Amino acid sequence: MTSPLQQKIKINGPVVVTANRVGDGAVVYRRADGGWTTELHDAAVTADAGVARELVSAAVADDLRAVGPYIAPVTLTRDGEVRPGNLRELIRRHGPTIDLPVTFGI
Amino acid sequence: MYIYDDLDRTLVTERVAEFRDQVARRLSGELTEDEFKPLRLMNGVYLQLHAYMLRTSIPYGTLSSAQLRMLAHVARRYDRGYGHFTTRQNIQYHWIKLEELPDAMADFASVGMHGMQTSGNCVRNITTDQWAGVAPDEIEDPRIWAEIVRQHVTLHPEFSFLPRKFKIAVGASSHDRAALRIHDLALRLHRNGAGETGFEVMVGGGLGRTPYLAKTIKSFLHTRDVLSYVEAILRTYNSFGRRDNIYKARIKILVHELGAEAFAKEVETEWQSIKDGPLALDPAVFDEIAGRFRYPAYARLDDNPKALAHARRSDPLFDAWMGNSVANHKLPGYAIVTLSLKPEGGTPGDATAEQMDAIADLADRYSFGEIRVGHEQNLCLPHVAQRDLPELWRALDAIGVATPNVGLVSDIISCPGLDYCSLANTRSIPIAQEITRRFHDRDLARELGRLHINISGCINACGHHHVGHIGILGVEKNGEEFFQITLGGKADEDAKLGTLIGPAVPYAQVADVVEDIAAAYIELRERPDELFIDTVKRTGVEPFKERVYAAR
């Protein structure tokens, strides 16, 4: 697989950098201050390919805290809310679209 | 049950200690992800959309009640209270934390379970018929052979870095319940004209983006030669299989490109050089391994006890379940019971910790403490006295695993799809759930008869869509979920790959399409007992295609 640093970055709109947290695999987003957050609204959002490249480069270097960083699309609502840009990212953000198995009350 | 020896226990325990150290080094930063990834994969640890995923092997689909309770414990203690049984007789946990994985593995090791060789380019969990040892049409218990091969290939240094993963299945019945032809290597035990027992050897099956059915390269292999012949196949694959292109690295591509005959010739040459060496099976080794399989102390019972007949007459729901989920056992007075993990609106193959605990208790009470896992993602109690069936049914019904839909339209095989899987293009579970709701009328499901729907959320085909009577494959088009439909696939002794009926349909239309196909079948079949798959075989897919696309 091509490293995210070697991939040509094409951006058609706002993006964030996302990954999974090393210790528990939770979905995390890169913050502007170089930290990670589980809250999408705290993520660094950019529509600039150069900035996105810098964000993902720094994220890749942060191998101790996050696994497999990549650039993911987001959308911005009129009031500035950040939302996942596709179904995969929506599911990563909010979890499976199905109910998890229920307990049958034994 | 197979009873592990000290060597097995030591191997599993040492692996836990090794992995604990590797995890500690990863968490401390001593190991990078690039260094750690191959190590975690060797233990069945993947990273999926939401979390790490742990895949644990259930060799030849056989579980003791103690092991099933451990599956429940791990689900409850380390995950979110459930597990997912896969099409390869494994279980997967989707919410495991890396920090806790060594403890989970240690708990598994305490009952002889592990995740070794459930990932990576090695020989994976060896699967077989979930009715092994109890099926009336079986000539010998195939698990003994699966275990012999398993012991040989486990941590075999020569086969730990194959060009790609390698899946083996073993069968020993006239009716194939192990989907032999879709495996890289399949061994079918049968008798030759002289009454000797040997294997038909099939190679090069597999689904994914380039599906092939395995081809027979040897129609009769003496059982003494099984290890040397398997070794010769693996060596041939190791030597000639492609490593430059992941999409062409499976043995099926090699067999296809070389031709089965030429491939067999290469295997034969290699085999001749090793067949009379140390790999020739020593009968004492066979006896030792066979002796580690313990069989229940069955009672002498009569078939069809009067109380059972009475219960069937007096309760139509019980009678429907009996007709659907209970199969003949090789011994009189006993039965094989399939537990459906496909409730209406549920996730195919999922079981909660509470269900697993309850099933373990029922196995102790009614099935000599033994449970089986089938590739159709259902469970099975293999040794139930027929007189106990009414009581067992009530208990199974109370925990939601007695839906009488085994082999019917709502007994859907499905991969986890985009709800969990990082490889998936589309969701598959919600499609399965919607179809079960559309066909919730049990009379309609019975009217349709045997009908297998298999769903995969991407071309990797973990949901075996190519061999579904109706196959559903998710593809992404411009960011939207679309689904290709195939008809006429099957994974039994007459295995076939399905035929694509036309352009992919959008997510919202898939269940409608399945309803259209079902309605077309009712109209097209010549007799009520002509199965769906036989109607498709007779008519081809055209009339179904017309029905599906005329309305769209």
C-alpha cells in the first residue's frame, strides 16, 4: 500500500486527517495543535492541499499515538458544523448503522 | 471433542507471553506500527473502522461448552457483549482494545483457543462439515484428518510466508456441507472401487475478484500420503505462486494460468521426491490423534419416540421447527439440531454473551457438552436425544435461536460489511435485515423452500456471494451504494458460480429485487417441489432478469 505521504493529494473541498488511536483503536481526528481528538468538531479542517499534506505528514510521524492516518472529506454546514463527507466516515464517526445485538433478558 | 496435549498447551501459552511483550513494546513506542502490524496479524488482530478486531480460530468448527462460555466471557469482559461467527468457522470480536488483547488471549489460551494463523499469508483455520462425526452420510470423521493437517501446518516455517493466504477444507460425506470447491485446497474423503478410503484432492478454488471453483487434480489419494501430498501442493504454490501482484497471488490464479493438468504434474514431481519419506503417515500417529477425539457415551435409544410424535402433533410451531432445524443423526434416537443465528431483523452470525452462555448450558444438558459452528454462520448441537427435543426447543426459543428458517430465504450469509469492515465498499448487514423483514411470513418462506442468499459488501467476497442461489455484491458508484445481483450459485457437491443478471441496483431497491426474483420463481417453477436453484438451472437467468429490470 502506498504511504499517505507518497499519495498525490487531491482535494475538492474541506478535509480532516483521521486515524485510529493506538491503545484502543478508537476513531480520532488530528487537531490543529498537533493533538488528537475523538470529536470531529475539534479537528483541524482545511481545503488547502498543502496544509492537508502537512497535517498528514505530522500525523504519520506521530506513530505512537495513532495508526493509519489519512485525509478524509468533510462537509461544513452553513453554521459551520463539521460533518463526515461520505458514508464510510459517517459510520466511523457515529458507529454502525444497525442496532448492536440485544440481550435477550435471560 | 479433541483433547489438546501438553505440546499444544505450551505452544498457545508461550504465544500469549510473546504477544503480551509485543503489545507492551508497541504501546511504549519501541515498535512502530509497521513493525507491529505483521506480529498482530499473526495472532488474528486486525484494525477495522471503529476499533481493533480479534479473530479467534475454532478448528473444524468444534467447541466444548467450556470454550463457548469463554467466548461469552471475552465478549462480555473485553468487547460489547457479543461476537460474530464467520463463514470460516471463526469468531470475530469487533470492539477489542489493544491494551486488553493479551489478557483476552490468555483467557482464550486457558481453554486451548487462540488466533494463530487466522490472518496472514499462511494456512488458515482448517474447516469442515459442522456435522462431522454425526452425519449419517459420512464415511469417517473428517475432523481427524483436519487435525492431522492442522498439526503439520501450524507454525510450519516453510509455509508461514506463502504468496497469499491458504484455506483448506476437509469433507467426508456424499453431500458437501463444507463448501469444498471454493477453497484453495479441499480434501474429500471417499472410498474407491476396492473399498479403500482415500481423498479426492481439489485445488485452486476461491472467490474474491477472480472466482474459481477448485479443480480435481487427484481423484484418489491414499490416506497415508495426505501430508506429503499437501506439502507438495504447498511447495509448488510457494515456488510458482506470484508475489508481485496481490490480486494474482492466490493459488487459484496459478492453477488457472498453468492449467490444472500442468499444475498437477508439478505437484506430482515434487510429491514423488517426498512421498516415502518421514511425511508418510505412520498409523501410530493417526491412532494417537484419532484417539484424542472423544465421542459421547451414547445411550441405546429408539428412533421417533412416541412423546416426540405427540409433541409434533400438538404444537404446530414445534412441528415447524422440527421439520426445518432438526436433522438425522447417524445413531437411532439422536438428532442434530441447528440453532439459527438469523432472527428476523438480526445480524447474521451474531450471538450475545447471554445467548452463548445459555447455549453452553443447553449443550451440557442435551448435547454432551458439544457445540458446532457452521460456515453458514449458524450453530449446531450435534448429539441431542430425540426425546429431549421438545424441551430443548422451548429453551432455544426463549433465547432467540429457534427461528425455523434454516436453509430458507432468511437464513442469509453476510459479511460484516461497511458497518465494521475497513475493506468494504457498502453495507451488507442492513440489506440482510431488510430481506428478513420482507420474508417474515413463515408460510411464504416455506413456500419458497430452500433458497440461499449470500451478501458481500465488497469484491473480497467474505459473504460468499458468488455461490449464493441469490448473490448480492455491494459496489460503490460515485459515493453511493449499489448492488450487483447474481443467480444460480451454489457451494455444495455440484458447486457453481452465479450469473450476473444485469446492472447494479441502488441500496433502497435490493429487497424489492429479491421479492421480484422470488415472485418470478413461484411463477416459473414447474412443480411446487422444484427448488429455486433448479428452476434457475432449467430456465437460465433471463426470465428473472426480465422480471427485475422490466419494472426499473
